[in-house]
Amino acid sequence: MRRLIPVSMLTAGVFALAAGAGRPAVGAGGLPQGALTDQVGSVGVRLVDIPADLADDPRARQYVIDNLAPGTTVHRRIEVTNKTASLLHVNVYPDAADISHGAFVGAAGRTVSELTSWTTMEKEGIDIPSGASVRDTVTFAIPKDAPPGERYGVIWAQVGDEHKSGVTLVNRTGIRVYLSVNGDNPPAPKFSIDTMTAQRDATGRAIVQAQVHNTGGRALDLTGTLKLAQVRGQLNAGPYTVELGTSLAPGQSEPVKAVVTDPVEDGPWEATFELKSGLLDETYHAEITFPRSGVGPPVAAQLAPTSTRLPHLTLALIALTALLTAVLTAIGVARVRRARRRSARRSGWRC
């Protein structure tokens, strides 16, 4: 059995991220399903504990992430909180999901999938008083003949009944599920940036688009930044935040964009993307030139050498050391010159 760590036992910073598990998954058609709300409050859902071997992975604090062998059964606790001013009945259930066009998409209703057939809830309906929290347990029972691969799903907490006749308002919030079945160790997560493309929108803003390819065996949830540096000059720009919400299943390729919020000339520029998913962190760069308008040609990107990916503190120490060396050298030269002048005056001649 894998050891679980209660989220409440982690540091305050980790708890804050775990509480973010209540962030909604994406609903049908790519539209976000908002937090369950009424006029005075909301309902949230979060993970209570995570596997000990994933304690350092920020994705595991937000989503159910696991790699299981066929025939394995595991339990994961969640907590549903009623922040409204009244008693609420909340339905909790698993649903199908997929990754498509860079987005994690939860099914619109109770859609059956291979993963949902393996998933059961201890309590499917919960009555939660105002201001209270109730815990539930999700059980994943993997059949012995389950084929390898990664499945996606959502654990929804829902107010409203979509089975009633007539028009019914259904609000829900959920936790993503990434469950991989593999008898051996899963392939390591990995991605590459194949190309970068410089462009300008209708207002003239500069945009850099990177084509990212998931070359590993696990799904990715990408975040990151873009930095620009003049190829012939000293001007640097950024970092600019990469548009969020890009999810990639193994083998998929999708673009990610970063909008340059400062006015910049055409270039050329050295563009550097640093993208992260969980503990995976990769940096790619390419030389680009922004067109006067429209979209420029794609440029092949290269993985940045390790020396360019030193931590910011290390780079700062290197710069400080260089500055101190220059200052000490200047002081030494000045002392030598003063000594020569004093010696020249005593000898009756000047340098």
C-alpha cells in the first residue's frame, strides 16, 4: 500500500495549493463550470491527502494523479465545504473527461467511460449544513485485465438535478483525475518545443507562439514564461506569462502563446520559453523577428544549454562576484598609480 500524507500536515503554502483543487475542471464545449454558488456563498471541493511519493509535485496537490498496476485498489479522500447560508444537498460522482486542443474537458453529464466504471464514491449524496464540511472517499478499483495507458476523469460536486423534467440549473465544481495503468514504471514526462513563431495582432501587439509536443508518456499541464533579449543590443524584455490552460496528452502537439505587453521593435530577438508541468522544467530558445503585421515564418527552437538555466540566485552571485572583482581591480590600479607619483616626486621628476 502506498503511504498517504494528509494535506493538513503539509506546510501552509502547500495547503493553499491543495485548497486550489476546488478550481473547476473544464466543462463541455471548453466552458468552465463555475464554483457552486448562491447569493451569499459557494461550495468548494479539495483533496484531503496525497501519495507520499508525490508530495513535491504541485499537480498532485490539486488533482488525483496516480500510476497503478492492474488489480490494484486505492482510496482517495476529498472534502466538500458548504460556504452558503443554507443547508445544501450535494451530489458527488465520477464523470468522463478528455484532453482536446490543449484543454482538459469534463463531460457535460454523467458520461460513462472506462475510468468511471472503475470508480465509486462512499457517499453519492451529501447533506451539508451551512458553513460545514463533509468528507467523502473515492475508490479506484483497477481490473486485473486493464490495459496500460492513462485515463482522464472528473470527480464532480454538484448542486441541482439534471434528471428532473423541465429546465434545471446545474452548478458543479470538480477535481481532475489522471490515472495511469502500467505494470512497470511509467514513462517519464517529457516535452519539446518544435518551433517558435513571431506575430503581431490587429492592434500591433507582439506575440510569440511556441509549438509544444508531448514526447513522454504522461499528460502535461503547462505553465511558463517568455523572455526576450536583443540579438544586437542590450535591451531585455519580460518575463511575459504564457497563456494558461494548455493540457497535452501523450503524443499531442499544441501551440502556447505569450503576449508581449510592452511595445517592442521588430528585432531580431533571442526568445526564451521556460515551460513547466509539475516537476518537469524545460527551457527552449530561438532567434525571431517580429513582422510589421500578421504572422512570420516558424523558426526551429533549440533546448537551452544547462548554463543558461542556472537559478536566478546563482546568476545574481556571479554578477556580484564580477562587480566586486572589477571594483577591487580598480582600487588596486589607483593605489599603484599613487605610489608611482609619490616615488616620482621624491626623485624630482613626474610621470
